Amino acid sequence: MNIVKAQDVTDLMLYWANRDGDLISNLKLQKLLYYAQAWYLVNFAVPLFDDSIEAWDFGPVIPNVYHEYKRFRCDPIRYHDEAGKEEKQFSKEQLEFLVEFYGVYIGIPAHTLVSISHNEKP
């Protein structure tokens, strides 16, 4: 099984968001990564990425990804990179999972994801 980095998942989601005109703040990104990891573990019994997740005041956070994008504060993250490069490191199974996951979760506002994550048990 191919385990990737959280930054790989981030790059893919930000590429899709910018391509599709969706807005992702660092707060929303953290929740998307958390739920992607959780649902991948539930469905495949292995982690999607190998980065640690920490419990912070606003819920689960992947520290290295948070620090990479904290300069955006609560504004949407602007992402510019080569089209398609983001998908190359993922297995077919991972990419299919992420396409489906993204389609469901991108429409959920950040504050809703925060509320959900605060009301769930880890």
C-alpha cells in the first residue's frame, strides 16, 4: 500500500479547489485532511498519509501543513502548480477515494467541519 504525505493530499485538494473555483482556508484544509485520513482508515484499514495529527483548540491539525499555509490566516489559500502533477504519487485506489471524498466534503463550510470534529470522539 502506498502511503503518501499530508502535503501530497493538500497539493491535490488545493489544485482541485483552485481549478473549480472552490475556497479552502487553512482551517478547512485541516479538517479535510483529518476526515480524509479517518475515512481512508475506516475503508482500507491503513492510513492515507503518515503525518501526525494533533488536537488543537479548533480541532485536529497536521502541524507541518498548518505552518506551511498559516500566512493565509483565514483567507482562501491560493495555489499555483502544474496541472496533473499532483495526481502522480497516488495509487488508483487512493485517487478514486480522494475524488469521491472531495466531492462530498468540499461543500461543507469550515465552521461546520469544526463543530462536527468537536462533537465527535477521536
